[in-house]
Amino acid sequence: MSRRLRSVFAALFCFSTLTACAQHAFENEIQAFEKQDQTTPPPANPILFTGSSSFRLWENMQSYFPTKKPILNRGFGGAHLWDMNYYYERLIPKYKPRQIVIYCGENDVSDGKTGEETYLQFIELYGKIRKDMPTVPLVFVSLKPSPSRWSRKDEVQKANHLIQSFLAGEENAKFLDVWPIMLNGDLRPEPALFKADSLHMTVEGYNRWTKALTPLLK
């Protein structure tokens, strides 16, 4: 674990205690993953995609990437980064991933968390990953510019910039900024990339993510 990472943990203590009693709404989904693992064993040492519904709703994810890159999708519900911290042991290290790809934090900001609070939750998750898997490559996909959450764009970008700046100083870690590829000429979210809810993505949205992600996958 890097010295920079250890220096952040002091700030996490008070923040974590505020959320320690929060209730978890995703137990059924995590149990469903565990049952699925028993009936259909996941690939060995997969590229593990995990996070919130932008991954959960990515149908036939493997078909977007070369077959030689074994993909396991473990996106769940409307996950927050705190949920990922809570379910960490049952969600990430058990799969012994060759690489971890994370999309999470957008729901945190949408529900009122600041960019800094969202960043601190990511740091807690990253610390757990690095304690168990110090050299496994990690990609964090930036929080996207969803039209339905455009009023929160400043906090979204604050979280993105804090996470990007942190990961720039870490080994085996990449920050993928999808913000530019999802805006139109007016620097607004491109409508064709989003479903009618103005939140979740269309096939074209996932095609753009695929093009950006593929060079980063191991």
C-alpha cells in the first residue's frame, strides 16, 4: 500500500462511522451472484467488472470484447461505493481477478453526497483492494454525464477530478475519463447515448465505452 494511500485513511474514519449503520438493499442480488457461481462457475482469473447499474445493465458484455479476454460482470442494483465497501469480500477478491474495472459513485452524488465524500468512499474501497491485491491492474471508469443528473454535474466532476488525481500517483491503476466521449458539440450529454430515462445507456453508449476500454484491458 502506498504512502499516499495510507495518508488518506485518517480522513476516512469519521466518514465511515457516519454510514456504519446504513441499511443494505442489495443482499438478494449478492446472494444471486453466489448461487450463480455455484451453478455456472465463473471464468478463472477474470477481468472483473463491478459497480452500479451502468455495468449491471450492460447486456452480453463479453460480446463487446475479444473472447480471449474473459469478462465477469458483477454490477448490481443502484449501488453506491459504500455498498461496494460493505460487500467487498463477497464481490471482488473471491474471484481472484486478473484485472478490476469499476464504475460506481454516480448514485452517491445523485443522492446528495459531495464529490469529496464520494472520493473518500472510493479511497476506502481502493485501500481494501490494494491490501489484498497490491499489483492487480485496476481501471476506474469516470462518472458519466447523465442528462437526468446534469444539475449535479459540478459534484460529479469534483469526484472525477479527485479520483483521477489520486490514481495518477498509483501504480497499476488507470482512470478512464468517459466524459468527453459522451458530450455533443454543445458540451451537453449526447441524447443518442441514453435511454428514455436519461440515465442508463443505449447500445451506442456502450459501444463508445467499449472503444475506450478495450486498449486498457489485460
